[in-house]
Amino acid sequence: MRQRTASTAAPGIAPGIRLLICEDSEDDALLIVRRLRRDGLAAAYERVETAEDAALALRLRPPDLIVSDYFIPGFGAESALRVLRASGLDVPFIVVSGRIGEESAAELMRAGAHDVVLKDRLSRLAPAVRRELEQAADRAERRAAEAALRRSEQRFRLFADHSPDVMFRFRIHPADEVEYLSPAAGAVLGRAPEQLCGDPGPLFALVAPEDRLPLAATWHAADTQPLVVRWCRPDGTEAWTEQRAVTRRDESGRVVAVEGVLREISDRMRADALRDRLRQAERLDSLGRLVGGIAHDFNNLLAVILGNTDLALAELPGDSPHRPGMELIRDLAAGGADLTRQLLAFSRHEPPRPEVLDANEVIADTERVLRRAIGEDVEIRTRLDPGLRPVAIDRSELERLLLNLLANARRAMPHGGRLVVETDNVDIPKKPDKPGAPGTPTTPPGTGTGGTKDAPGAHLTPGPAIRLRVIDTGVGMSETVREHAFEPYYTAGAGDGTGLGLSSAYGVVKAAGGEIRIDSRPGAGTVVSVYLPAAVGPAEPAAVPAPAPPSGQGRTLLVVEDDGAVREMVGTMVRRHGYHAICTASPADALSVVEQSDRRIDALLTDLVMAGMSGIELAEAARARVPDLPVLVMSGYSAGAASADGVLPAGLSLIRKPFTAATLLRALAEVLGIEPPDPN
């Protein structure tokens, strides 16, 4: 039978603690409560004397403390302890007994009792209750903190599991260890977190070589700053992260760990790179336009000098004392024209004109141009094969290739050195049917196009070829720089000896059907090898004296040129050779002549670049009035006036400034269909 007696505190004493007393005697229960009150502990109590009542009270009215007699008929302290454990409550349990042996008391303590007090020594009860209540409060506070920590850890784990950022903890003391990486490491770094935790070696192996020391420094520094790190994933792709980290210290102030996040910024880095490329392209385009405009004006000046010198020489007798001086002026003007053409080639404003040529001659000419620009602290040597096979390539493109390779080599030698240019013949073998078959070429050090390590010439059509090598004694390239050297606008700093030149060189070589390779190591210089397929047939021979150009036979030319000196010179040239010339300064005037002139216009000779209307647009407008009108276009700079590939539309012929009278007259005869005079 369940018995329950509720008692309140004495008048004036507020209830403090709630007791559950397991006792079969109400008097003994009151004795315990009165003793606690007398010792300053206000208490309300509930008495039970069966296990069932105890379980119900624990479930409905959990107490602050349980006081139990050792022996109760059908019940007792041991049963009460079992009921308490079954309830799951952490409530102090004190045994109060009239008699109990030491062994039984020890057994109860092992079973979970917090203290044992004899009834004849109840003065110990209040201190024991206070102590156990304080310890219970501490345990409750600790459990609450642990629960809060668990909830916080759960929230952190949930956040870390779903965050795209890599969260990490790197322990420094007592030894370096990657203690934690969030699951995002799999997507960002390409490896599962469990593969990268522990020994830092596997993690640092993914860091780009140039970023390993900076990253290790920030992980061992007292103050960490934001750091951008490039990672090389196992699948060959790359990722960029921005690190934000804080340090953790022990009681002595020593840094023991670094914690932070790695936020992937690959898209941002690629966007920045694209913006940089765009800005660089815009700068290069502006520079190219400036160079082209200067070249246009310079070619007009040279055209006047060369043309008038040519006219003067035609009038001078062979024994004139003025003839050597005029011939020198003509030769210097022709040299200036070559320099202008090389300038336009370097600025990429000359359309390609493939021809069969001797690369040795181009190298010799380019070397003379660059020797001063390279500087006296760099020794230039050439080792050219005298029996070098000819190649089919635009001369200006080959010059640009050499300019880029030599300029790139010069940048790799900031303190001077030696630069060697070599040529020789090579034969590209047929590819074996099976890998490893006899005759398979071995793989030399270095990288092929795109960084592929394969045999030289592996991407060329088998057969005869030539090899051009540029060798420098500069700072060399690291493996990372070498792998990216052919990328557009890739720059790795002056000390790495690479820049825009190799990207441009790669484009020239690939357009010519060739292959370019790099062999380099830091501190050991660089060898750039260019393989070009040999051309069928010999190189074009040097110019031989041409027969006299045919006469104009009274044909009428409409000459359109906005530069007055060039216009006057061209008019003089054609008039002296039997043409009737109508010279105008603008396309609008020229169209008026076409519409209103009483004379039949036999051909149009027009400048290509003019204000208001290009020579091509003028030709189209004139042909709308005079169908099939022969047109010869003069140009010293064709950017923006020809088609996208630099080629004139069908039906138009081009003569490049500066030119001689003979060159102009032959070009006119060709567009007019005038047969050259019979030399016999």
C-alpha cells in the first residue's frame, strides 16, 4: 500500500529542496526533515515505501534528492537504487540507517549511493545533502554544457558537410598533422578528406610547387593573412583557393594549431585572367594600330624617296658623278622598307604570304636587326647548316617567330649570357604500327606542344624537315612554367624567362604545320626547338634583272591617293611610260571623274587606306558604274581595310608601298593584260 505524506517548510521558511524519502516509518521521515530544517535546509518531502510508488514519484515529481532507509520490508535501499537507475535521473542518493555494516555500506556505494549516514549521527546529514546537491548541480551544468557543445558540433557538422568551402584544422605542436578537413575537400581538391588527414605530405603534394612554401609559412605563422593557393588535382585539372585562417594558442601563448577555410575561387581567377587578357589584347591592339599608322606614313615617305630616286636614276647617264649617291639613297630607302615590313610583321598587320625560302637567310637578316636590341652583354652565335632544306612559310611570320624566340631568350638572361641559333636537317620517321615497335623515337627531356612528353616531330607528317634551335644560358624554367609556357598571355615573372613570345611563336609554328618544344631546367638555360616540314622544290632564287616593263600605250589611269607627294610621284611614273593619268586626292573626286569624264577609264590605281572610304569600297563603287574595271590597290598598311584574313576581295590586285617604277608598271601591265615586250 502506497503511503504519501507531503510536508511544507516551517512558517517563515520557504521551501528549498524537494525530497523523496524511502521509509516505512513516518516518524523517522519527520525526524530527517526536522533535522535538515534545523540545519538550515528548507525541505518539502514525499514518503514512499514500495518500489512501485518510488517509480511513480520519480516519473511524475522528480525530487532533488532521495533519502532511503537501508531496510524496508519488501523494499530497501538496494531496490530503491535499482528504481533510480531505471528512471535515468541523476539524483543524489543518501542512505540513512540505524545499523549497517561497513561491507554493506561499501556495496551500496559501489551500486550508486552517494553517502551513508547513521541515524544516531544525523548531524552529518545536512552537510552531506549540501555537498551532494552542489555536485549534482555541477553535473547538471556540465551535462547542459556538453549538450550545448553536442548541438553546436552537430550544427557545425551539418554546416561543414554542406558548405562548399573546405574547413580545416592543422595542428603544429607537438607535431605537424592535418587533424580535420571537411567533405568539400573532395570536390575542391580532388581527394577524399580521409586520404589527406594525418601526415601533411599527401595534402602538400597537391599544392602547386611555387605555393608550397607560402602555404606552409602561413600554417606556422603567428599571424596568418589571406593567401591564394593553386592546387593540382589528381585528374590534371587545377583549382585556386583563398585561405582565411586563425591561430589557436595554449596557456603559454604558443601557437599550437591553425584553423580556417579554403574557399574555391577558380571561377574568379579565370575571370580575372580573361579580363587581364582582354586588357592586354586591347593594349596590343592599340599598339598595333599605332604601329600600323606610323608604318603607313613611313611607307608613304619611303615611296616618295624610292620613287623619285628611281625616276632620277632613269634620267642620269651611267657615268654621272651623282649616280653613286642616288643609288645609295635608293638602297637605304629599300632597307627602310624592309625594316618597316618587319615592324608590321611584329605587330601582326601583314597578311600571310607563304613562299619557299631559305631559313638561313632569314636568320641572318633578323640577327642583324636584333643585334643592337639584344645588348652587348649577350653574345650571339649562329651555327647554320649550309645544306639546309627550304621551307614554305610566310617570311614575315618566320621573322616574327625568330623575333619572339630571341626576345624571350634575352629576357631569360637579365645579366647577360650566350645565345646560339642553330639549324639542321632532320627526317621525321614513320610512326610505328604498335607502341614500342622498333624505330620508335625516344622521348627527350622537355615538353612538346601542349606539354605532352613525346618524341620530337611526333605531330609532324613523316618525311624531311628542318630543325631550328634557339639556345640560351639564362635562368631556365621550372616544370610548372614549362607546362604553361605556350598558353596565351601566360607570364611567370622576368626571372622565369617566358612571356607573350612563346604563345605567339606556338601560333606561327602550328600555322606552318610544324612543332615547337622546350627543354629547360631552373638554372640550366633553355633550348627551344622548332620543327618545320621541308618544302617541295628549291627556295626561290634571288631576284634577277627583269625585262623592261611594257608601255602604257596611251591608256588612261585614274590615280587616287590622299598623300600629295605620293600622288605626284605615281603620276610622273606612269606618264613617263605612256599612260595618261588623272590624279585625284579623294574617293569622292574619283567617283565624280568616273561619272563625268569624257575619257574612257582603263584602270583604277588607288590607295587602300583613305579617309571616308577605303580603296576596296571605292573599287566596288567604281565598278558599279564601269563593270569589270581593272583595279590595282596600293598599300603600306592594310589593317582594317582588307578582309579579316588580310586578303583582298577577288578581282583586286595589290602592290605594296614603297615600290619602284618598274614594279608599278609591271603590276599595271598585269591587271590590264598588256603583254611584255619580246626581248628578241
